[in-house]
Amino acid sequence: MRMRPAWPVPRDRPVRVLPRGLRRSVAALVAALLLAPVPGCRDPIVPPGAPTRWPATLADRWHWQWQLTGPVDTTVDADVFLLDPVHTTSTETAALRARNRRLVCLVRAGTWAPTDPDASRFPEDVRGEAVDGRPASRWVDVRRWNTLEPVLADRFRLCRGKGFGAVAIDDADGYRHRPGFPFDFDDQLLFNRRVAALARRLDLSPGLVDDLPQVAALAPDFDFAVNQECVRRRECAKLLPFADAHKPVFHVEYSGDPGAFCVTTVGYGFASMLKDRKLDAWREPCPLLTP
């Protein structure tokens, strides 16, 4: 049976059938036009920018902010924001990404705290002694990689899901304290390298927080460093493996005169600032060197 066309065809005009290849091209064009967003209907989605890139030519040009308490002040004049991935909202990260800010989430990879949303995923036998200054927190046995890896992977996925492009690995120096387990320098080194590799597999740029005795060994594995009080402790030179490799060093002091310590740290090529220990929105950044 011959099917009638769905539209009337004049008797005096022959029906022209397009070649198959041309029909496909027209169909694809129509589909693209139908699926294309209509201007003005909604705001464009800002890509997460992960993993974060740190151009070598800009290694000493960043202004940064570190805020862990209070609502995130998205108006701070900084290029890089180091934030808590649990308490920072997607609305806050979206506001920062819309301004092309680089977002770094802080993950405490080497400790456990009862207030962590995933605290129940840490078995009792992986929790060790209390962390100095944070008595509710416990060091974890970094040799138990098979136990810790899936938990850390989910923490990193939370960072990605909220739009972070980099992760700063904190509490990565349990070997220097009394963790309650007999792991040593080499055990910690292996753990930190595994954490950095895990971050990369999940499209996050890894950064190392403190752990200065291992900086020379770990600088090739991490993309940036975060340091607290290297001026007060007279340890800034230990961070030079990052600076010499044109990788950012984000440094903070909690006391002292920026007019004094900035001379040292900016000279090293660090991005430095003065903060309160509560790490709220207040900051006093060091001036950057002129190009």
C-alpha cells in the first residue's frame, strides 16, 4: 500500500526527495537549533575549572583567602579561596566561580573527628591518639590505605560536586606527633603520595598543608603548598622546593607586623597574609612584587 504524504502535493509539481546524506545534515541542523539554549532564558552554567591550573608565570602573583568560619565573604579581593567543603554552600561557590576565582577545599586526610559527617566510616581500630589543640580529634593509622581510600575519595567527590578544582591536604604529618600507631616518616610519605594521586584521579589539583620536613620529597607530587607561620618558626626556606619549581606557596601568619614579615615571604615568592586564628573573613594581605 502506498502511503499518502501528510501534506498536499500539487499535481503539477513533482516531489523532490533529498539525498540521504543531505537529509541527515538537515536533521542534525534542526536538532541543534532545537536544543540550543535561548538567550536570556537562564544564566549560563560556569564550568568547575577542575583540576585547577597554576600557570608557572603567575606562581608569585596570587592573592588568596583562607576562611573556615562564618558565611563565606565572596566579595573579598582574592584570586584563590581556601574553604571548608562541608560548610561552604554551592551558592557560595557558584558566586565565586562566576567571578573566575580558584577554589580550594581543605580536607583533613590524616585525622578523624566525631563531628565529621562521615565519622562512622572510620573503624575504632583506625583511630589513634588525640590531636594537640583539638582533643576531640584523633590521628588515624595512615598505613590502613584500603580503609581510608574510599572515605577520602568521597570527600574529594564532595569537593568536586560543589565546584572546587583543588584540594589542600591537611593533617598530613602524624608521624611528627604521637599518633598512637608505629608509623614512621616513610609510611607518611607513602600515604601523602597516595592521597595526591587519588586527588588527581578525581580531577583535583593536590596541595600540601605544612609538613615541612617532607616538602623536598613531596614537592614533585603536589601542585602547591599551604603554610602556617613559617616566619615565626623560621622555616620559610624549607618551602623553596615549591617556589623554585614555580608552584604557588600560600602562606599565613597569625601574629606580627605584615610590614616586617612580608619582606621575607614576598621575597621568596610566597603569597602571604595576616589572619586571625579563627580564620574568619578578615585578612591583611601582603603586597605583591611589581612585575
